[in-house]
Amino acid sequence: MQYPALTIILEEHAALASVLHTLRAAATPRMGDATPDFEFLRSMLFYMDEIPARQHHALEEQFLFRKIRERCPPLRPVLDRLEAEHARGEVTVLERWQAIRRCCNASSAIRPLAA
């Protein structure tokens, strides 16, 4: 039997992996393509900023990680590493967003991420 919370986490991780795969493919230069689709990249980065950082990771850390820390102290270093990875992911999304803005060389070319 699989718990509903675990099913949700696995499905969200699969969705995030799919978005990352698509983002990587969209950002990879191809012969004949003059410029990447910056609006598409922006929307993918918006998703990566909104879903993992503000929803998925927050719920993992608030509910799942907290319970695991209480019930299984030997796993605390693993949870610390996962939380550090979450934080690095947020920084990476911001860095990619800034890189897209630099590539566009004009803030009017693409809209900023929603606050």
C-alpha cells in the first residue's frame, strides 16, 4: 500500500523532472535557430520558481521533513542536505532568470517573474 502523501510527492517530482528536461531541451542551441524562445523559457522558469520553491518544497519541509526529524534522528543529515538542495534550486532559478534577461538585453523583451 502506498500512502497518498507519498503518491503526491512522487507525482510532483515526476512533473518537476519533466519540466527540467523540457527546459534543458529548450535552452540548448540548435543549428538553424537564431534565438531561443525567451517567452517559453520565462514561463518554464516561472513554473520552477512557483511550484517547487513556494509550494512543493515548503510542504515537504514543513510537514514531511519535520516528522522525519522527530521520528528518525539519524536521517537529520540527509534532510539537511535536501533542504540545502532546495535552497540552491531557488538560487539557480534566479540565476537563470537573470541570464535570460541579459540575453534579451532589454527588459521589455520578456516580462519579469510575478512577485
